Amino acid sequence: MEFRLLGPIEVNGASGPVPLGGTRQRAALAYLLLHAGQVVSTRRLLSAVWATDRPPDTARKILQNTIWRLRRALAAPGEEQPPELLTRAPGYVVRVAPEQIDLVRFERLAARGRSALLAGDTGRARCALREALALWRGPALADLVEEGTDWPELAALEQRRLDAMEDRFEVELRSGQPRSVLREMEGYTRAEPLRERAAGQLMLALYRCGRRADALDVYTRTRSALSEGLGLEPGHELRRLQRDILAQDASLDAPAAAPVPPAAVAEILPVAEVVPAAPADGHADAFGGRGDGDGDGNRYGEGDGQRGGERRSSVLLVRFTLGRGTDPLPTREVDQALDAACELAREEIVRAGGTAATAIGSEVLGFFQDAPGRSDCAERADASARAIRDRLRDGPAGLAVRAAVATGAAFVRRWPPTAAGGRAPWIGGDLVDRAEALLADSGPRDNPPDHEAP
């Protein structure tokens, strides 16, 4: 059974979605899950469930009935690790395996990404943070928020999401790829005008893209927002960054350790750098690998939403960048070019019989599986990457596409369909890590293989 809090609250069991009932029941379960493993007093739970109005005189009796209905709903048959909703003085406690709560998985992945970032491992940091942020389907407990719920825990959750977003921006800045997240950063800072760290990241990214005036404009905008909203001036770090930009200080130059492939500055859209997939017998150190999970028990079987299944699969990770040496494009044109490229990638993945599992920023993750009696998932993933390259030959000057294919045993979670339709599967584990590492490690090549030639 899986509990999803990073968006509208959902519970998915072995046989599909678990009906949770009305607002009171959903609120009670959500609050207990936010404090999973801890005893929540009846008084606190009453305040949470009746967050927008005063509890009635019969509130304790209503809460007891609510807990009884939740126990019945969670007692779904066929669960290997059924949750427990227990009465423990002075209230209630829900006991569930940590990896069954998407919030816990997010926090672990975000912490792993931050640790990797501090250690200078940008490849592993990028993978962990991208996977963490992909768990979010909207504001935490969005359905309850829409009905007036405003718990302090939700504000803290939003802060952790924003911290993870800024960590991911930092990864791209340290990797010398500011253009890959530039449009996200611009939208983010307009939505969060008081976040000084994000403002500084955007200023640095714009400066490294040759847009010094725009970088200084971000400082002016942030200073006005801080002054009008909080009566404060920007902090020391942001003020120093503004001075360095004015002086064109050399310390602001992009790191030279993460060059863009030479093809990225070609007059016509460059050739994709396609990394071959692993052969069936698995040469992980050369090309791809057979995943062993992410170390936190975050392993999901394919097909019916149950845990534990594995099938030979390939993941295709496609990344689009705007190469150095080209004239800076207006933000609107950058957004349009990258959006069109990502949509084209999704079309080609589906055309080759794959699933476009995730799209974050200028990255698209495709998933391919062997059909019964066939073992061609790697070939189809590779063909999809080449088709993306070929269709983009006449695209905007300087737009580059790089792709990596890794083959092995993936960990997949397919969600039961909802009233709004099906959702893309969650793909995780070592296989996705390897694809990320291949892209991070594959730099320019003097003599590319024949299949990479234009």
C-alpha cells in the first residue's frame, strides 16, 4: 500500500485506489501520516480535523467513528505490509513502512541529493533531486488545502520543496549548464520573489548566458520585493554578487569542467550524443547496468502497483541544452524552443513503443520494456534517440540534444487509473542513476562512433 501526500491525498492498495471518504476522514488520515509513528493526541487531531471551524460538542464521538471507518478502509486484502491505525493514549498512531509514504521518499532523496551536492558529485545530486521533485503532483494535500486546511506542517513541507528546487538549480550552475534550467528559474523567482538564494542563482545564470543587464534587473526586482514586503534590504551575499556582476569579476565565470559538446554550436541543430545500451549479459561499467534499487527499499514492481517485480527494461534520458557561442535568445523564444523539443521527444518515445515517464525542465525520461518473446527494448530506445536527433536537424541554431540509454532491471510503479485518466509510471532505481551518470560523464569526443555521425 502506498500513501501519497505530495498532491491530493491518495492511498493505493494492491487492488487499486482505496476510497477514503469525506473531508474529515481524509484530514484525519493525512494528519496522522504527517506524524507517522508518533502518537497524536486526540486534542491535536480534533484541531486538525476541524481546522476551519470550532469542533462541535460531539466531536470526540465523530472522531472515533472516523477512525473506525479509516481502519476498515485500510484493511484491504492482499497487502504484504498493511498499515496499522492504533489507539494509544492520549490519542492515535499510524504505523506504516516509511518507504510507503511519498513524503518520506522525497525527504530521503532530497537529503541524498544535498549531500552529493556538498560532496561535489553533481551527477548523483542531479539524479536524486530530479527523482525527489518528480514525486510532487501539486501542493501537498492540495484537496484539503482547497477546502481551507492550513496546517503549519504544510508550510514547512513547501519550504522543503523550494529548498530542493534551489539545490537542483545549484547543481546545474556548478555543472556549467545554466541554460538548462534558466526558464524554470525565471518563473520560480517571479513566484517566490523573496527567496534571495534563488534570486542570486538566477542572476548568476543570466550573467553566464551573456545577459548582464537582465541579471542586474533581477537584483533590482528582488530588492524592491524585499523592501515593500518585509522592509528589508538584500543580504550581504546578494549585494556582493551585484557588485561582482557590475565589475565583471572573473570568479563569476562558468566552471570549465563541464563543456558542452562541440556540435552544440553548429549552425544547424547538432547531432545527438547517443550512448549505446548495455548488452543482454550486462556490462554495467561500460554502458548501462542492472539496477539494485536506491538503497531505501524504494522498489516497485511492474504492472499492478504491487511491490517486487522486475523485467528487462531500458531507460532513455534525453537532455536539451542551448550551446555556448550563440547569440542569447529572448526568454520567450528559449521557452518555446525547449518546450517544442521536449514535446517532440515524447512523441518519438511513444512512436517507438515506449512511455514518456517524466519530463522535468529540459529533460525527458523514456521507458521501454521487452514485449513477450522479444528482447528489443534497448534497440527501440536507441532508435527513439536517433529519431529525435534526426527530426531536430533543422531546429534552432545552437540547440543541442544528448541522450543516454541504460538497460537492465528497472523498478516501476504503474498507478491505477483515476477519473482524470491514467498517469505516467514512476521509474526509479539504479538504472535511472546510470543513465544520469552516462550523460554527466560523456563529454566531447574527437572520434565519435559511426552511428553518432550526422
